[in-house]
Amino acid sequence: MISVGVIGCGYWGPNLVRNFAEAPRTRLAGICDMNPQRVSSMAKRYPGVMATDSVDDMLASPDIDAIAIATPVSSHFELAMKALRANKHVLVEKPLTTSSEQAYRLIDEADKRNLVLMVDHTFVYTGAVRKIKQLVDAGQLGKICYYDSVRVNLGLFQHDIDVIWDLAVHDMAIMDFIFDSRPVSITAVGMNHIEGARENIAYITVLFENDLIAHINVNWLSPVKMRRTLIGGSRQMIVYDDLDASEKVKVYDKGVTVTNRAESMYKMMIGYRSGDMHAPQLDVTEALRLEAQHFAECIETGQQPVTDGASGLKVVRMLEAATRSMRQQGAPVALDTYELRAVAASA
Amino acid sequence: MISVGVIGCGYWGPNLVRNFAEAPRTRLAGICDMNPQRVSSMAKRYPGVMATDSVDDMLASPDIDAIAIATPVSSHFELAMKALRANKHVLVEKPLTTSSEQAYRLIDEADKRNLVLMVDHTFVYTGAVRKIKQLVDAGQLGKICYYDSVRVNLGLFQHDIDVIWDLAVHDMAIMDFIFDSRPVSITAVGMNHIEGARENIAYITVLFENDLIAHINVNWLSPVKMRRTLIGGSRQMIVYDDLDASEKVKVYDKGVTVTNRAESMYKMMIGYRSGDMHAPQLDVTEALRLEAQHFAECIETGQQPVTDGASGLKVVRMLEAATRSMRQQGAPVALDTYELRAVAASA
Amino acid sequence: MISVGVIGCGYWGPNLVRNFAEAPRTRLAGICDMNPQRVSSMAKRYPGVMATDSVDDMLASPDIDAIAIATPVSSHFELAMKALRANKHVLVEKPLTTSSEQAYRLIDEADKRNLVLMVDHTFVYTGAVRKIKQLVDAGQLGKICYYDSVRVNLGLFQHDIDVIWDLAVHDMAIMDFIFDSRPVSITAVGMNHIEGARENIAYITVLFENDLIAHINVNWLSPVKMRRTLIGGSRQMIVYDDLDASEKVKVYDKGVTVTNRAESMYKMMIGYRSGDMHAPQLDVTEALRLEAQHFAECIETGQQPVTDGASGLKVVRMLEAATRSMRQQGAPVALDTYELRAVAASA
Amino acid sequence: MISVGVIGCGYWGPNLVRNFAEAPRTRLAGICDMNPQRVSSMAKRYPGVMATDSVDDMLASPDIDAIAIATPVSSHFELAMKALRANKHVLVEKPLTTSSEQAYRLIDEADKRNLVLMVDHTFVYTGAVRKIKQLVDAGQLGKICYYDSVRVNLGLFQHDIDVIWDLAVHDMAIMDFIFDSRPVSITAVGMNHIEGARENIAYITVLFENDLIAHINVNWLSPVKMRRTLIGGSRQMIVYDDLDASEKVKVYDKGVTVTNRAESMYKMMIGYRSGDMHAPQLDVTEALRLEAQHFAECIETGQQPVTDGASGLKVVRMLEAATRSMRQQGAPVALDTYELRAVAASA
């Protein structure tokens, strides 16, 4: 049984609180927020649990094994570092940090102290994404050609990050999980339409090794909510619509076959394969519940989390590169040099 | 009554043939294709109409006032120039030419001879796009923030053009029609997954004046067909789904309002407006029928076509810039210099 | 502030508990269930609230003003009568009772004691149904021609009632709320496919005065969940899809116009009107929250609930008639005699 | 090569004309309509084909092997009988006749003369319905529990038949094709809302042997078009949506399992099985093309058509029974006696 204290009870924190309170292998041992009103409101719902507006008090408690951090991104590094130095295992909401520099330092600190550092890439723990990884790993899609995601809705505008760090981060985490190929370069274009705010719309293209192209369309100004990802392979193709209540993942037995029979000057010698569609049943366990259990298990057994510090780092590197490209109006930013650096750091 | 000869009876040509045969102001006067089998098959369906595999024979006919060209793009320029020099009015399937240079020359030739040069930007004549233009012109959307289009399906792979010239051209023509702002720069990334073929997937971002950002997602390798465009304004927003049989255009009374009331460090001082949705009834007249009538009317009255040579040119310029950006892995390509050139040419 | 005790903490009860605990005008004052495990689990979530497995203990509490009953239908009458006799105001989950006889007796008892008797016809308090009533009352639909509802999904099979009493009851409650016309006769056909269980599929047709026809399709064996109601008027028509997250109510400006111009023997002299579609914004307040507040308000002010005992009775009468018709393989059952009886009883 | 003459060129006739003209085994040999304008318009599109407003002239032609009849229902019997007596094979648009009496007589006449009598139950020849029959025949659905169809749209109002004879006929033909069970009784309720017109809305329930219940919801006054059929079996269930362009037939591996483990008084001992969904690829050949070929094949080989006179009769019998029930406000009408009669007649 792992005792977990949660820092940050804004939008996402209460979900962590609830899951650590209810998951079989964890125990909610502390609640912390800068806002005393939130602290007292959470305290009422979880009587008997330490509730405080002081991070230091919480970290000082010998009763707490691990800390989950669900504060604004800008505070992730400082809080996570503090927690590691207090010898607590740490789970950090996505994105892990605001820079890869910070991510390296957290990874190093956790390694040195033999502590679990995990990042809350929630989608990785959904039944849909786990099923997709399983299909990709089994080779059912063939060679992956593209990953194309639309993730748009009206708001929430965030004050300390732009729409890439808020929404595209999900796709980067999913891609880091399901693909073996390494991202090579990133192009991003974005725009802000509200004075004084950050980009509310952005288009990111990631080129991977092996002719895999990924594209992410994120937008806080869309009249309709969409969460739809196409994944095209040489053998089969997936449509993953996270808003489809009954069939989130559809696998299409469709593709292109190149033939040698020339027909006419108007058509390439290309044929289409079109077969059945198949929507596999998905595990509907709440992602955060699985994630809480996995966190506890990693702490108990010493195994590496699926979404460990290195995953968090790789996603932050993509976010940094996307930001840099966006500052240069879409000029491609290579990811190679970073990779060398990462190799060095992890050596 | 305008007598029209149609060159090219492949995929799109028969639609032109049918509409010129049936539209009240036009008469089908000739059918031409390099492929004798197609010629004879069309001749059977339209007995009494000149049917030939010789372009020169058709252009020599004094009975024919105008020529419609529906051949592969690579032949547009040569055929259109020939037709203009034979003193025929000309309608050319999109895109007008393979280069802006060619487009300038056609415009000049038509101007010199006082002939109508029109490009078949079919979507401009649909009830949906005309309704959208009407809403934009009436200021109902407020300031336009973005245009975001997904236009994907499985094939048709084209042998002489890539997916940008085949599919993105539609969005460029629509944007040229509905927006007053001028495009400033283009970023495009694309990829080909079939050996020896051209790009089958591409992402194009167009930055316009006045903070208008446009994005076009085109793909010949998608397991599902999608034709969906979001247009976001400061007052209202549109979802235009061309595959929705009953409600192609939906207007959402939604938006963002910036307020001065600071709430907390977790939320911007931004509010959301959310009102009714409205799906206006659309004119369901076939776009090509209206276009045929408009072509005849322009010839008869001397008025400038809505989709004139200049429109065709502006679209080809965007296509050229997109291609150039794609060759440089997404480096932004400015459109300004072209614009100056265009002004000079039209002076 | 009205103190409410809730009897029954199975599927629906916890929603009542939560809303009475959180609504501004009510206070959760007691929780009761036959199952001690449920009682203790609820007690943990609501410390400080009386929690018991004894209905008598709860009714004996002078601290409790009103009782909400969310037990199986077969126990509604006995529990509600007990509560009224203990001088508690009563809210009963739908359907009110298992027979109209029982409903009359509850109404009488509440009248005699000047207590509020309300039935939990939840849908009546949703933003969607309230908007529909508003449109109908404003005459926007014109003369109502039909109400056509499909309410199907896989399970829950209920042990003490059939699919009509479980699902069709919702449509009967909605119709009782939005229509002024009186139901005249009912036809129902149903079938059971599980040995020893009650009907899992049924089709009910209700004929109202003034040529209004209603139809309800309920099914516990459907592979997909559907909640979709068409309401056709002479001027406008509504599609109400409760599973549509963004546009639950769509109003179509469509209809039929009879003209005198005879065209041919193949067509009636009937024309179609087809105009815009409009999806009004809906209040998204939780229905049960509004209902809890309305219950408190009726108790405080003495006003008649929108879903009072008489509404509950009228719905039970329709359910009884449907059951009787179903037992006779769909023979029509008149509702008139019941009506006379109802008048007599309420006199 | 079978030479076919088509009588009736209104709404449906031109489709028959086109298919007999283009199908490989048939030749269009004649066009006939009472309306001279239609005759001349069709004559222009099919030069060289006999075109007349005289049925007698057409039947007198020795050049014509078979007659296809696409006139209003009220004239089917007379025209079909005339054609048979002129020794022509006959294909009649659905429904075969206006009474079972007439259908028996046509069957007898065709039998006596050894001619093919076929009814145009078009849906039977679609890829979707053929796939469904294949799944049902293979036992994949298990025991069939229900067939539930919604077939609604705005108009076309027909002058000589009601909405049952216009729309429900399709479902009756589909059920006759895919089910082995015999229909036992029918209940129908309908209503007309236009003065002087026939029923524009109707609900038909058909009870088959073996606990199979079928329901058909037809409506000419619906603001939206729907063509959706649920077929529930004990092992798998189908959703057939004819308006779904890409996945018309979806097979759900869902069902109910009765278990012996009693849980509580609130739940039956019933469990749900929920597995994958599967959308098989469908043959997209035009149904009428297959039907035209099948008609020719039956004439050439003497084989019995899939949709022979007996199918037409069985559908007409259901239509008659539905009409009779509707006249009695939904009183159930048994089909047994008819069946005996049918056996006698075909003996």
C-alpha cells in the first residue's frame, strides 16, 4: 500500500485524489493546494486525510511515500525536485517540465536516489491507446505511413502555456508510446487571436524515421469538440475517435496496391484494397485508475514506469522543438542534436 | 445560346458535357478526346454532336463559340492557348495551369482578344460555399480568425500531379472566393509512400493578412472520406461538412470574450459565449449547371467571371508556393513578391 | 431549508442523495436502505447524516420534513403511504405506483394531509424537454401530428417490471408534460426472449385527441443505445436526440403544404416546405438539481409540483392500459373510462 | 439476350429502362407511357428503341420477350395479366398487386403459360441485404429475436396508396427473403394528417413463429430521412443503416446470458456479453443491375426467381392484413387462414 500526497487541486488534481483514494494499492495520505478554500473543501470530502496549503509540511510527513503533482506546468520542476530531494517518489502531470533541461535534471535526481519518476501521460493508459499499440506491435497495420490527429474545442485557455503545450502534448505522448521510429524534425505554425494571450491554434508536423509523417491540429477556438486520429499503415488503417461512445477504435482493412498493369494516361497503376472494418472491444477501466496502480507497482517492485521520466523528456523535447519552429513561422527544427544530448545525459 | 465544345472526356469531362447539353443558355456543339473509344461512346449518347479525336478540327469549327477543357493539368496551357488563338472563349478545369507564368500568359492572351477566360473552381458555385460567402460578407462571423479544412479519402492517385494540386486546390479556390485578405506566406509538408509516385499526403498552412491562418489537410491514403472545414470568426463560427446530406453548413453562435475580471492563477480572464446553432437552407442546384450558365452569361454580356483567369492565377500561385515549401521540408515561402509581379502583369 | 431523507440507495438513489445534499434549498437528513452494506458505504460518504436500514426509524425522526423514495416500483405505494401517514412530504421515483388504484389513494392521502406528493419524472426537468415544451406552447410547431420515440439499449433487465414500465414511462411522462391533448386509446405489443423474464421489447401506440399519434419503441436487447424522439407539427418539426452531446434539440422548418394545382396522376397536390434548421442552446443544469429545488419550493410555498401526483397517475394509467393491450396481443384499450373515474376521484 | 419492354416512365421506370439497356444479358426493346411527353423525352435518350403510348402496340410486338411494369400500383394487375396473356415474361414493380386475390391469379396465369413472373423487391438484390441473409443463414446471429425498422422521410405522398404500401412493403420483402419463420399475425396503427389523403404515418408489428417479433415504423412527415433496421439474435445483432455510405451493415457480438447467480433483489440474474463490432465489406453492384440479370437468367434457364410471384403474394398478404388491422385501430389480424388459402391456391 503506497501512501500518496497530491499537490494541486484545481482542474485535474481532484481526479488524482479520487483515484489514489480508491485504487486498491494506494492510499490517499495528503492534499495540498496554495488556495486555502480548495484545501478546506477537499478536506471535507476526505476527512482524516492531511490537508494543507504548505508543500513543505506535506513533504516533511514521514507518512507519505509518494507525491503526485497537478499544478500549473511552470511549477512542475521546482515541486518535483523538492519532492525527490525529500525522498518521495513522484508522479507529475503532463507535460513533465517546461524545458528538456529541467527534465534531464529530474531524471538524474530520481536515478541518483533510486526513486520512481513518472509522468501522467494519461491517454497511454486508456483502453483505446493500449489496443492501438497492441495492433501496431502485432504488425497488423504493416508499415506505418502517417499519424494524423485533430484535437480541437472551445477553450480552456491556459494562462501559462499555449495550445501546443496543452493539447498537442497528448498526441506526442501517444506517439512516443506506440511508435518505435524516432522523430527527426518538427514544423509548427500557430497563431494567437486574443490580445495578450498565447497561441490558441497550431499545426504541428513531425517527421519520423522511415517515412512516417505525423500531424497534429490543435485549436482552442473550435465551435465543436473533436478528438479524432487517423493512423495509416501499408496493410490496415485506424480511425480513433475518442468521442465515439461505442466504437472508439475502428480498424479498416484498406490500402493501396501498386500493380504493373498500365491502364491509361489518366490513372496510375495503383489499385485499392478495401475489406472489412472491425471495431475491437476495449477495456473501459478508467485510465487514471490503471495509472495509479501502475505507479504503486513500480514503487513496490522497482520496475520502470511505462511513462517514465525519459518519456516525459522525449515529449518535452518535441514541445520545445515545436515552439522553436513556431517562433520561426514554421521553419523545420531538427531533433537529432537533442537526441545526441539525451544519449549523453542518460549515459 | 452559346455553343460549347468539350475537350477531354475522362473523369470530369462527361459532367461538363452533360451540363452544357442541358443548361438553358448553352448548346453542346462538340466532343473531343484523344481516346477514340471514348469519342465513339460519347457520340452514341449525344448523336448529332461533332465528335472527334482532333483538337484542331474542333477549334477550326466556326460553329463553336467556346471551349471547355477537362484534360490532365499538364495539357491545360497548350490547349487553352490554342483555343484562345482560335478566338474561342475558354473554360479550364482546375487548376488553371501548372505554373503562374502560364496563367499570366493565358490571361494576357484572353485580354488582348477580349475573350472570356474562366477556370472551373466548381465549389465556388455550390449552394454551401455561396451561403458561406454571404455570411462572411454580411459580417456575421466578425473578424475571421482561421480556415481549417480536412479533405481526405482513399485515392484517386493522379499520375501527373500530387495531392496538393489535386485536393488542396479546392480549398485555395474557396478561400480566394470568400476572403478579402491576401495570403502572405505558405508552409507545406508532404510525403509519398508509394515508390515512384508523388506526394499522397500533405499539410499546408497559409498565413493571410490580419491574423487569418488557414490550414489544409489533404490525404489520398485515408480509410475514410472526409470533407470538413471549420471557419472561426470572432463572433460566429462555421462547420462546413460537404458529406452531410442534410446540413452541410452549420453556423455556431459561439466565441470568446475577454473580460477584465481576474479569477485565479489557473484561468485566463477569458469567457466563452455559447448560443444557438443554425443550419441555413442551401440552394441545391448543381454547381456545374450554375457555372455553365455563368460562363454563357459572361460571354454574352462581357462581364468578368467570378472565377476568372486572375482567380485561377492566384490559386496556381498558392499551389506553386506550397510545392516550393514542401521541397524545403516546410520552410515558409512568402507570397509578396509574386503579388507585385501580379500587379505589374495586370497593369 | 427542507430536510430530506432518502429511502433506497441502489441505482438511482445515490443521485437523489447527492442532489439533496448539494441543492441550495435542501439538506440531506437521512439515508435508508434494506441492505446494511449500502447503508454503511453511503454513511462514509455522508458522515453526520442519519443512516439506517429501518424505514420506521427514519419516518419517526422529527428532523425530517420530506422523504424521497428510490426503491423497486413494487414497494413505492407502501413506502409512500407510510411516509404520508407520518406527515412527510413525498417524492417518488417513476413510475409512481404499480396501479392507478394505488396512485389515487396516494393523491387522496396527500390532499387530506395537505402534503406535497411529487413524482420523479426526471426528463421533465431537463433543458431539452423544457425547451421543447416552450416551443410547443408558443405554437411554433403548429398543430402537433405525431410523437415518435425510440428508447433502446442492451439491458438493464429489471426483475419486477417489464421494459414498458422501465423505459416507455419516460416518454409517457414527457408527453403528459408537453401535450395538452388527452390520450384516447393505447395499443401495445411486446415480447420476452429470456425464459422466466418479463417483456424485453415492446411497441406502444397512443392515440390522442386531435389526430395526434404517439409511438414508443422500447427494447432491452438492442446492440446500440438510442434515445431519439421525433415530434412532427404542421409548421415545424423537432428531432430530440438525448445522446447528442452538443445539439440535443433540432428544430426543422419543414412541412407539407396542400395546394390545388393538380400535376399528374402520379403525384398528389402536395408540396413540401423546407427551410432552415435551428438548434437552440439548452440549459445544462442537472435535471435532478432543478427537481430537488422545485420539490423544496413546493413544500415551502404550497404550490403544486409540475410533476404532481396527478401526473404520476396519468402516466400509470397509460402504463396499465399498455400492459392490458399487450396481454391481448395489441388490441386497442380505450382510456376514456379511466378518465371519468379520475375526474370522480379528484372531485 | 432477352428483349425487354418497359411500361411506365415516371419515378422508377427510368431506372428499369437504364438497367435493361445496359445489363449484359438484356436489351431495351420498348418504352411505353400514357404520357406522350415522357415517351418522346425517353425516345430521345434511347434512339432506335420502340417508344409508344400504347400498351397494346408494345404487347403486340413479336420482338419483345419480356415486359417490366413500373406504373401506379392500381394498374399492376391489369397490365401484368395482359402481358402474360400476350405470352410475355413479366417483372412488376413492388407491391405486386393491390390484393392477394390478384396476386394468386397472376401466379396461376404465369404457371399455366410457363412464363416467368417476378416482382421488383429491389432491396433483396442489394449487397447489404444479401450479406444479412448470408449471416442469418450461417447461424451467426443465433435465434432471431426481433427485426425493427425505421423508414421515414418527408414525402413523396402517393395518390393511390398509403405509407404502408409505399414504404413498409420494403421491409416485408426483406423479411420474406431473410427469415424462414412464417408471419402469424399483424397489428397496424396509422394516421393521416392531410385532408383527403391516405395514412402518412403507420406502425406495423408482425408476430412470426418462434418468438420473432418484427416492427416497421413508416412516416412521410419526418423532417429527417432514416433507413435503419436492427436485427437482434441470441448470439449477434445487426444494425443496418442504408444511409451510411461506408458501413451499412454492422454486426455486434453482443447479447444476453442468463446465469444462475442471484445478486440482489434489484438485478435479474442476467449478464451481458459485449464483444467486437464488425462491418463486412459489401458488394456495391447496383441492385437493379443484378435484378435485371437475374430476370434474364430465369427466363433463359427456367429457374424460379428469388423474388417470384409467391414472394410478391406473401408481401401483399402482409400489406392486406396490415391495412385491415389499421382499419380496426390496431386489432391483431391473424395470417393463418390466408396461409391455408395460399396452400390451396398453389396446390
